[in-house]
Amino acid sequence: MTTKDHLLNAIDKFNDKMQCDAQLREEVGALKKKVNIDLGTEHYSFLLKDSCISCFDEGLLECPDIVVCSDPKTIDDLFTGKMKPMKAWALRKVVIKGSLEDVMKLRKFF
């Protein structure tokens, strides 16, 4: 499975979870965020709006609210369970740039 496939799968799971969980939908509410995923050799972006992730695309958006920086191998290792998220963060293999409020709010949804 490619990095893009892993990301698309995670987005599908997120959107399915939002459709099934009214309380979670209420928590997200009218949150609107532009998110970039910069993996060095690969770049992706998406919009979070109306409790749904949409507009997933290759390339980066201008003026993102959140930027996730890593590399394809680390992302693949996270999705396959070869690396735990806290280890990746502690080793600075994943860096998340954005306001602390945005990062804390979004992290619980994934």
C-alpha cells in the first residue's frame, strides 16, 4: 500500500466515523481547517469543513492552518504499526506545525 493509499484510507475512516457519531460531529462542529502534509518527496493537502475531510489532493495549499512534516517511510511505519505515534514525535520523525489549540483538537479525531 502506498502512502497516498494509507492517507485515503484514514480519511475514509474519519469521514465514516463522523457520519456515525453525532457527539463527535458536534465536537468538530463548524471547524474549518486547511491541512498540508509535507513528506519531502510527496505533498498532500485536504480541507476539514462541516465535520468532513474533502478536497484531498496532491500538492500543498496556500496559508494552511496545520502542516504535518515527515517522510513517506515514517508515515507507512505509523500506519502499519511498525512505529508508534509518540516515538515518531519524540524522535522528530513527525513534526506538526500549527496552533496548539488546532493540534490538540484534531489529534483526538484520528
